[in-house]
Amino acid sequence: MSTHCKRLLRAAAASVAALVLGGCMSLAPEYERPAAPVAATYPVDAGGTGRAAAEIEWQAYFVDPRLQRLIALALQNNRDLRTAALAIERARAQLQGRRADAFPTVNAIATGQREPGANGEQTSVYTAGLGVTAWELDFFGRLRSQSDAALSQFYASEEARKAAQIALVAAVANLHLALLADDELIDTTRRTLATREDSYRLTKLKFDNGASSEVDMRQAESLLEGAKATLAQQLRGRALDQNALVQLVGQPLPVDLPAPLPLSEQGLYAQLPAGLPSDLLERRPDVRQAERQLMAANANIGAARAAFWPRITLTGSAGVASTELAGLFNAGTFAWTFMPQLVLPIFDAGRNQANLDIAQVDRDIAQAQYEKTIQTAFREVADALAGRATLGEQVRAQQAQSRAEEARGRLADLRYRSGAASYFDVLDVQRELFVSQQLVVQARLLQAQNLVTLYKVLGGGWTEQR
């Protein structure tokens, strides 16, 4: 190789190194977290004691061994959670692809070319070596902005995975509690059904012997059939809840599941501290996911802006060249090429401006979605806190009403037996007692599910898989 060629190679290499080491500028707007569009405090008492929900593992919050087993199975087999985990892998691959754009792609190249010469003879040229094609020098941060956007999307996919697990844990817990309530309701209805069957037989016997009116008999028959209809409805509801739980778990329920604790002994912690609405920005994965998507949209603006500036690419190769294939690797066959290229947009019919407008609108949409996510989180916590503040009193009142109806039933039965009241009064009390007993179970279910929801909306239920 001539001295002149060596000097050119050294100068080109030094220029490229200086450009690369000098780094690149970024045209992306500086990211600033938008102000949270919610009040500074919750409208109801958010106090509590102990650790925050986001710091409590679900294994510690849910003490029922059967529920713990169900949640563990769901985390292993649920397809939605599996999809969310695969989305992370996809985002990771996209990030790797974007980062690779900043580095030159080196290929092994071998060519053979034959063409007629000026005097009609065939001319052959054979080359072999390494080549770099259109390596872009990222002066204006286009590739860097795309990489930043991909990184934010990757983090967003991780937060989506956490949010999916939190939702899954809460859904499994709520269905488990619903099944416990279903069983209590079915047990109550069957006891009531047995009582009404006895009442109907007694009333019909009296009617057949002329000791009771047909009105009393038909009223007892109506209550009996009503209890049968309620039992059929509850059995159907339990089957639907069971099917939903099987889908969440992702497999048929094992036959060796531990026996469940009663609904009243689930041991859910009622004193979770809610903190301030600003805490949700860090504790809720869905809020963090929305912010990462906003950051990605912000970075895309930098890539769109960079399209207005010159794009510099380098193409080059180094290897050997010869007119004879047999002498391709002989001494003195070294050859190289170096071709920088600068492309400056002059006229593109507004394409670059349209892409920039799209990127800016996408950023505004992402910001609106981020703010809506915060507002939704605020409302969910406020709703759960309102439930915690009132459902305890509702359960107490429903239980007191049920006890009162039981006492009234005993008194009505005594009055009927002594001839001081009609059998219609007894049947009316039985109907009211049945309703009140169902309302007690439903109120306890609402209270337990509200505590699950509070744990969920405060960011509880996410722990690293081991």
C-alpha cells in the first residue's frame, strides 16, 4: 500500500473516532412530569397503621392456605399474565435492535465481476474483505431518541407485567371470597327450604282437615317455591364463579386444595395506610407504566426533529482485490474503499413536518392518558376508603337486623300457637328473616372484597417471582 493511501486511512479513522467520541446532541424536549390532576388528599380518612400495601407480599396479606395455593397456581398458569411476561421479552428485543442501530454492521463480502473490455476481451475482478454499509453517525440524536423511546417502552412493559399480577391476585381473591359467600348462601337457603317444606306440609294437612284456609296454604306454597327458585339461582351463580376461578387459575382446580377458612375468618388487614395521592405515582405500576409511555412519546419527538437535519453515513470496505481468482490473496492485493455521504432534506412534500406533528400529538395523547390513569387511581382508592369507612357499620346493622328478625320469628310462632296471630304473620316473618340472613352474608362479602380492592388499588400484590 502506498504511503499516501496509508495517510488517507489514518485520517479517515481519526475523523470517525472523533465524531463518535464527541457524542451526539439530542433534539428531544426535556421531560417534565406533569402535575397530578387530583386533590392533595382523599375525601375520606386515609389513615391506618403498619406498612404500606405495596410493601406487603400477597403471601402475608392473604392468610387462607387455600387462597394462597390458588394464587400461586394462577401466577404459574394464567395466560394473561404469561402474555404480559412475553411482552417484556418482545420489548427487550426491540430495545436491543434500536441500540444496535448506533453501531456499524460489519459484513464479510466476496464478489466476482466479469465484463467486456475496450478491445473485446473479458475483464475479471475478484474481491474479498470486510465492509460497512451506511453506518449513520448520530450527530442529531435520531438513533439515540429512538433508543430512549424503546427503553421507556421496555420499562412500561415491565410495569404492565406488575399491574397484571396485581389485578390477577385481587381477582383470584375476590372469586375465592365469592365462592365462600355462595356456599354460605346456599347453606342458608337449604335450611330455609327445609323449614318451609315442613311449614307447607303442616299447613296443607290443616287445610285438608278444614283447620286452615286455602290462603294460608297457598302462602306457604309460594314461600316454598320461592326458596327453591333462590336455591337454583345460587347454585348457578356458584357454578359460574367456579368456572371464572378455573379460568383465572389456568387449570382445573386440584382435588387436594386445603379446606378454606370461613368468610368471617379470612383475616384481611383493615388498617392499611393509604398515604397521600402523590404516593400513587410511585406505588401503582399502571401509573408508572403510563408515565413510561409518556416518556417514550417525548423521546419520539426528538427522532422526528432530527429528520430535518443532515444525515451522515459512512460506507467502506477493506480487503483484497485481484483480476485473477487464484492470486486473490497474494501480496500486494490489499484494497480499500471509503465513502462518506451527507443527505440534507430539501423537499419532501411536508412528510417530515407531518411526522413531527404526529409525534407531538402522540405525546399529548400519552400525557392525557397518564393524567387519566392518575385520576382513575385516585378514584379507586377513594372508593375503597369510602367502603372501608361504611361497610363495617353496614355489616353490624345487618347482623343486628337478622337477630331482630329471629326474635320476631320466635314471638310470631308463639302468638300463632296461642291463637293470638294468624299463620300469615308467621310466614311473613320467615320471609323477612330469610332476606335478612342473605343480606348479612352479602354485606360480609362486600366488606372482605373491599379490603382486597383496597390492597390492590394501593399497589399491593406484586412480588418478584422466585
